[in-house]
Amino acid sequence: MPTYIYKCIECNHIFEAIHSYKDRLTDCEECNKENTLKKQLNTPIYLVNKTQNIKKKAGDLVKEEIRNKKEELEQQKEDLKTRNNKK
């Protein structure tokens, strides 16, 4: 079942809920108000094609993604430094 993120418009309580796409939560359990929950946008889960031959473990994939993001951030920092030095 999919995971949904909800936010109460009264108390700003945010939480995740797992339920069928047909269901919808409306009442906040935090502040006990009715019809105050709004579904929030969340990141979709990408399914991998089962025909692909994946030899990497999940932990290795996470480490690789973290390394890639760190490299991107370092590049962005360098670009900002360069841009600030030109001014």
C-alpha cells in the first residue's frame, strides 16, 4: 500500500499514513479537529525493472548516491566562489 503524508491546517501536525489509494484521512488525531487534514506531495517510489540484473546492495546504492550528491554540492560551492570572486 502507498504511503501518504498529511498536514493539519489547524495545528500544522505532519505525519505519514499507509492506506489504500481509495481511503482518505480527514480528522487530525493531534488536535482532534475534523476535516483539517490535507494530503501533501511526496516523492514517488521508482520501481526497478525486474529484468535488470542488479548486483549492488541497497546500502551500496545509498552510499553511491550520497557520494554523488556531495560531489554536486562541492561543485556548486566552487561555482559560487568563482562567481563571487568575479564581482
